[in-house]
Amino acid sequence: MDLKQIHELIKIVNKSNIGEISIEDKDGKVTIKQKEEQIVTVAAAPQQVYNVAPQAPIQQAATSAPAAPVAPAPSNTITIKSPMIGTFYRRSGPDKPAFAEVGTEVAPGKVVCIIEAMKLFNEIESEVKGTIVKVLVEDASPVEYDQPLFLVEPN
């Protein structure tokens, strides 16, 4: 694989939502990854490393300070956790009511929030029956995989 082909692959990755691509041939292996610093790193065959700034901006979630430590949940509550990395939203739109507030009754299948990941809005459903006793994340905040979102007191 020559340098021109590698540059074409970088352009394709930059214009798509692909996070990583690896190609291997008789000359070696090329891996292209999109980095948080908006840099694509290409490694081709031993001792050949290219750092190339992307030609198109990479859309990413805003970064912020790490979330404050969460106090241990009371033993009688169940925690609803984030199933993915993304941006947490309590409502489907700015003028819409929140899916879940403190005191809201939830049951399996009831939507409690939305998490946006890569421009896709994913409805997060409760897997437990109970009453929301605490909302642990601010609206429009970034969340990590397995981060606690709500505390639910089971019914």
C-alpha cells in the first residue's frame, strides 16, 4: 500500500463515522483511528508512523470535567445505569416534559431519558419497577458507560 492510498483512506475515515479501520496486505498492516484530539494516526509496517491532521472536522461530544463522585446508594434502591457513552437528556425537546422526575413511577419498558451517541438519539428504558428517588446526572451532560443515572426505590 503506497502513501497515496493511505491518504485516500484517511480522507474516507474523516468523512465518515468510522472510528477505526485496519487493512493488512503483503507489505504490512495499516490501522487508521480517529482520535479525540482530532488527529488520525496511521501506522504502516514496522517503523513507519504518520500523524496527519484531519481535513474535515470530526464531530465529537463536548468534553467536560469528570463527574463528581456519587455517594453510595442506599441499600434499598436500584441504580439505572447508562448503557453507553454519550450525552444525557432528560426530555425529548426543550419544550417537552422530562421523561422522569423524582417521584415518577417507572416500570420495565418506560423511557426514563435519552442518550445521544454519534448523532443518534437512544431512548433508555427502565428495567425495574419502582419510584425515582434521585436523578444523578444534569440535563445535557456527557455520560460514560455504566455511569449511574437514576436511583429507583423498588415497589
